[in-house]
Amino acid sequence: MDAPFSNQGQSSLHQWVTQTGWSTAEPPEPFCNPLPSCHQLTLDSVPDQNHIYNQLQASGNDPQDDSVGRNAHHSLQHISDADQNVQQRFSDAVSAANRGQSLSSPPLMNEQFQPLNPQQMTLYSPCSPRRIGSSPLQFPQGTLNAPQSSHLPGQHVHPSPQSVPQPEFDGANVGSVGYGHRHPPTSPNQPQPQWMSSAHSRGTINTSASQERIMTPQSPSSESRYGLDPKLLPSAVKVMEEDEAEWGGKVFVSERFSRLPPLATTPCLVEDKGNASPLAIRCTTYCVPCEGQTMLLSRLPLGALVTPLARHNPDENLIPSCEAADVVVGCCWCGASMCPAMSWQDCGQRFHCPFCGKVSQVPRRLFQPTGGVGGTRVDKDRRPELSLGSYEILHSEKHAPAALLLAVDVSPAALRGGHVEFVTQQIHTLLSSLKQDADVRVGLMTYDSRVHLYDLSPDLSRPHMMVVTETEDLQLPVREGLLVSLRDCAESLDSVLQFLPEFGADGDDSDDVPLELPVRAGLAVLQGLKCPGKLLIFHSAALIETGNTNSSSGFFGTSKPKSIFQPSEEAVSLAKDCVSQGCGVHLFILSQQDVGGAWPGHIPYLTGGALYTYSYLQGDLDRERFGADLKQVVATDTGYKAELRIFVSKDLRVSGCYGLFVPGPSPAHVTMATLDRRTTLAVELTHTRALDETRGAAIQAVLSYSSQTGEKRSRVHTLTLRSSRRLQDTFRNYQAQTLLAFYCKKMYCSASERPLQELREELQTEVTEALACYRKHGCSSSASAGQLVLPQFLRALPVYINSLRKSEVLLPGLRSSVHQRLQQRCQVLSLDTCSTVRHFYPLLLPLTLPVERSNPQKPEGALRCSAASLEPSGLYLIHAPLTLLLWVGSQVPACTLGELFNTSCFSSLPSGEVKLPALENSLSVGVRSLLSTLTSQVPFARKLLVVKQGDTCEEALQRHLVEDKSPNGGASYADFLYHLHINSVRLLQ
């Protein structure tokens, strides 16, 4: 996308940028405080709202009428007053913006700063037809004039760098990073004003009361740098609650050109009526602009999130399966599969393909006539490929069934640490639970500096071990006995597993064992026997480090094009071989040292596997986590040797594909070794020419894969979208959660090629320009320059984007090592849409209150991820896919501590990783049941960390309070939202 800045790296500004950590969009100027210390907050609406709603209702012939009706109903029922209109008082920075002064000033460093005179600001969503007040407050006339541009809607305006500030909030040097409760600076010449409340506000906010809040020096702070109250800004929690109130437990009918689906975090039933479920394909917008220039003008991406093997609700109908010989053949020109988007001609003898625009002939044996006004085939309701958005094809060809290959490290380090004995016990427990499944073929190999293979053939009296000493040019004596049905080799496996803890190395005693050795050996076994499978490696030896990785924080701020996120050429080559064979690598690191510079996770993640690390495997908690991870890896339904093809309308093309896979020559054709129900890819689309408004746009994802038993299957998902020439329709059909997941996958994949600072600036630029575009083309002219205009379903986008910008991957912290950032990048890229949202905006649940705790299994609704939501007398659970924290306030009653932790003293309560005791009371039973339910929703076994208020480990909590300032220096939600507004208004000047 086009960026409004062409020169952001001036050498004269280098020293200033180093000191402040801000963007170099403009030279440093005297500090100008954008916000005062006092604000007046009043809830109100825009006087022209009903006029907009009447205009939308009057367009009866518009294809978006159904969507508009749904949006209007959603607004009437659920839009929150606080999310629609929040009136803030600004400082003289608004006038400074008119004079061309910089708004991207460095943070406040001087406590003697003088507060400035306030002005007014309103936040609202112009899509809402409901009036929420009687006396709207706006900027005084003349404070900030944003003249209407004379450019046509299809033109893209490129503002000059001098007129558009681009503040950067991130950096370790931005102010002081601490946990103390800081208050806005006061001036001896001007008294500190108090928060005011108008007649229509919900209450008075008393500054003195908030200052008396018990906050220890190490407690996280929720204050804005400018004194804004984040609780009065649009709430992501409220948006999710509104959507769940509308769709929770109900049925969403997915029809062709359907309206916006429920959010990814809302559980509901989906009925397939010609469009794929949003669990399988979820588009960034459900109304595609007809013109490519209009799409560029919006500055928001056009794309889709594809989860080919998504698990559907058990109460929904299963995806139907059809024999390949009975399915109506798809397009013979482009290869797209048959779907409801195909249009029939010549009484059903031919059909038009929307993906290539050509006409194909129907085979005589599959011909059926068409009838009715729409010209549909008479057998439409009997054929899933003609009536449903998702179906599966069973092919007649059979592949070899997938195998489970286990590779155990038996090096001297592993034997000394006792890891071999523990691993063999866990493998024995796992295989005992799988003995009833006769279709599982299992193999076992061990390695140190050599490779040991085991022939488990039932024809032999006892297992035979074969030792391969030449590991440079690996040539394995492949035999059928290396992979045997578990039912036939259970006794042989047990005898080998009992022998391994007493294994004595006769060769080299070196502890340096390259991780590529078991990968290449396991791949050679699968290649020799011509079958796909899962390769589970249990590595205990020391990892070879290539340098000091703990002091490389400066590397993340460099502008070098090559990043540490890039895998080595050897890793990519080995991963490609695994992909071609269908070998998914799962690596379990059992050593007690940190993973060093030779990060071993690239190969596992590029093959659809994962990396699991355990620092203290001797403890019971890590042993339980290891067992849970091992069981989940084996039990997860997996597709092997997968090929994903993306087809789009002939007027569109696939310009990018982002996810965990080895990139190929075409972004529309992706090959993967393995994938499961959570594997999600982001597909970016681009216009090649104008779309036909009557035909809309179509997207089809066809996944060809081999099942566990060797069946060749193809799963087809098709989604048809509306198209419109009005940019306002496009904005109304975006959802913030989908954009977050799309941006996450795109930016995390781009981190291997581009500097992180550039990615953070790109995110901020795109969102700023999108808000400016919507302000100009999507809202009424009655909105004053002091009103922050947010589309109805993008109210939570600023907090999501800010959380992504200051994540550990894009804004590394001083206390996180390189391997932790690498690990988190791959883990997040492997998440689906719902889990991605939970990662960047965790679920903050209050577990109990001093008075009300009758049913702790159903806690109160989620709270905003801010320190202001934490009370010293409460218990709070922070649930994210990779983290599970339990925050304990310093004033929790002793009886509550006794019921949950079996201790009555706060000071004696242990912090860190713990396991809750199994106590027979309602609170303990309810909380443990809740933890079990939440754990079943995530792909990894997590540690439960207890964080005490005021404890040194409270920083782990602050990283997940995404509405507050990040400990790495990232801006708070309130400050980021303010700068988005100021910059979007200045873009229109």
C-alpha cells in the first residue's frame, strides 16, 4: 500500500530519535501537550444520525439493504452510549495543528510543564441510527477546520510529509517504564482541575478518589500519559458482549451474499445455505468495492482468513462427503470445484465459472435440466456441491496410512539427567491408550552422535537394533519392521522402552548432538517406506548456540533487511523435504537451559508441527504439562501432504498468502506437510479490473489432503460476497477482529524481511488513513473536526491494533530473550481467528468477590484489560491461548484464600507456577472446573501462574493489560486513539 511518508530517516534526526524512540516523521520541536489535565466527558450523538439512517433505508434496490438492516438492528439493540459518544476536553494542540505544528512530540520529561486550556472532542459511530442524547458537544467553531476536499471518491490523496505527523509511541527509551501510579503533572500557576460531569453523563469522576486507590510501587498503572480515562473510550469487551447478546446460541444462516457473520469470539450455530461457514472462511469485508481505486482509498486490506479443517459445532450438520465419481465436475479451464456460485446455461448443459469467466460443458452422465426463474438444476437440493458452501470429496485412490515415529535422545546428557527414563514412561502410557487403534503404525528410533533403528517386526523373536554411524551421508537400512501396526508390536515396543534408560553409549561421549540429525533420520525412514506421518523428537542434549542472544535487544531496532526471524537455508531445505513427504515435526526440548541462538523451532513450525520447551522437567507441574502436550499432539486430527488452492473472481487476484508454511512460487497455491483444525492462513486479494456489481465476488478454497488412514480427500469451501460502488458499504462490512487476525499474520510474516519499526509505522499509517477516509466519505458532514469517527463494527480496532504494535514480536522488551520472541511469533501464527483475538486482548475474568460468589463456575462478565479493572479485594483470571494468570489482590479475605489455596495468610501465599489444591468447597471446585474448560479451548498446555499484588512477578500481568502502557514502552490505548484522531483530521486539511 502507498505510504504518505517518503523520508522518515533523516540523518539529522537520528540522535533525537534515539533519545525519544519516536518516529522521524517531523523534526523535534518544543513539546506541545496534546491533552490537558482536566476533561469534561458527556455522552451524546451527532444530530444528523437519523438523516443517515433514512438515506440507508431509502435505497431499496441496493444489494446491501439486508446488511444495512442488520447493522441498524444491531445498533438499536446493543450500541453503548459510552462507545458512541465520549466527550473529551483537548488542549491548544488542536490550534497548533491548524498552524502546522508537530503533534508527534516526545513524551513529557519535565514535571514543570504548564497545563493548557481545554477544548472538546466527541467519539461516535455514524452508522448508528439511534440518538443518544439531546445536546451534542463539539469543538468550538474555528478551532480545527478540516475543509472538504475536491478530490473525487476514486482518487487517492497522498499527503505530504510536512502536513501529516506520524507519532511513534514505542521504544524502550520513551519515558520511564515502571509500575507506579503516576498522576498528571500540576503547575504552581494553574491549579489542577477536577473531572467534570454534565447533566447527561453517567456520573462524576473524582480525581481524588482515584488517587486514593491502593497501588503499590510495583503495581501496574492504568493512567494515560495525558490523564484520559480509558474506561470512557470504546470497549472491546462491550463490543463482544453486544455481539454475543445478539447471536449467542442462535443460528446464523450463511446464504449467498449473506450479511456480516457473528464475531469469531461469539459461539453460535451456522446453517449452510450456499455460503461457507465463517469458521472456514472469514473475509475482512463482506462488501467488496467494485473499483480497485476505491479499495485503495479505504486503506483497509481486502482478504480472507482460511481455516480449511475448522471444527464445527457438534450441534451443526456435518460437512457432507461425496464420492468423486458422483460429483459434478468443476471448471475444466481453471480447475475450480463445483459450487453454488456457478451459473447455468443452455438448460443445464453448460455452466459459467466466476473464477475464470469461461464456460464449461457438463458431462452427459451428470447432466440434469434446469428449471425455475433462477435457472438452477432440478437436483440442486440432492447435491451438496450445488447447494452448500462446504462439502468434501472422497477420491478412489488410496495413499499409505500415516505413521507415528518416535525419536528419543539417549546421549550421555540425557541419561545423566534422567530424562530418558521419564520420556519412556510417558511414551508407554501414551501407547497403552492407543492399543485399541489398529490403524496406527508406530516406529521407534534413538540417537546420540549416531542413529539407532529398531526392527519391531512381529516375525522376529525379539526386536533388532541397527546402528548407523555415518551420519553425514545418511543411508538407512530401511525395512518394513521399522513401522509396524501398534497392535502387532506392542510387546516389542515395551521391551525396547524398558531397555532405553539403561542404554550405554559405546561411541562418542560428546553432548553436542545436532537437532538436524533426528529430523533427517526420521525423514529418511518415512521416505523409504513411502508414507507420511508425525515425527516426535524428544531432545535432552545441550543446544548449540551461535552467539550471545540475551543481549541482542538492539538488533530488533536495526534497519537491516535480514532479520533473525529468517530461518537458515539448511532449515528451509530440510523443511521442504518434509513438506514433500508429509512429515510433521514436533520437537520436545527437555534440557534445563534456555534455547539459544541456534533456535530449533523453524523446521517444526514450517512443517505444521510445534516446539515444546520444558526448563525444569524434574518438577511435577512440568511433567504434567509434558504429558498433556504429548497426548494432544497424537490425538489431534491431522491432514497430511496438503495442497491448498485459492480461487477468486476473475476480476481479482491473490496477491499474498501469510501463515506457517514454506512459501512457493504462487501465493494462490500452498503446500503443507501437515495441518489441523486450527491451521489458519491469511489471503490478500487485489483488483485486476472493476467488479460487476450484480455478480459480486467469489472466493473458493480447495484443500487436497491425505487422512490418517490414507484416504485422499478434497474439502471445498466457497464464499460469495456482495460488491458495491459506495465506499460506505465497504466500511460497514468490516469487523475489527478479522482485521486484527489478518494484520497479525501479515505483519508477523513480514517480520522476517522488514525492520520491525517499519511494520509498526505501517500499521499506524494504514489505520490513520482509513479513519480519515471514512471521515471524509463514510459519515455525514455534520460531524465536527473535534469528533473521532469510528465505523460501527470497527470501534475496537484501535485497541486491537495498538496491542499488535506493542506485542513482544514487533516491540521487543528488554526482559524477553530472542528465542522467546521467535517462539511467540510462530505460536501466534499457528492460531485461528478466535485464539488470535484472545491473545491480543485476553479474557480478564473476576473469579470471586467478597460478597457474591454463589456460583464461581459462571463468573461475572469479562472486564477491560486494564489495571483499573483490578480491585485489591478480588481474584482475577487472565486467560489467553499462551498464558494463564491468577492475580490475587492484597486485600482478599482470609476465608477466600483458605477455600482456594488452603492458606489464610496473603504473605505466605506462593507466587509463580502453582497447582491449585483439590479442596471440597464450592469456590475450589468451581475455579478448577473453569480452568479445565478454558484449557480445553487452547492448543497448548499452559502453566498457571499466581501473581500477587505488589510482587516482583507482576510484570507478567502487565504485559497482558493491553489497554495500559506496555512495560516495553508501547503507548496506552487512550494515547494511541488520541493520536489516530489528530492525524486523521490533519490528513483532510
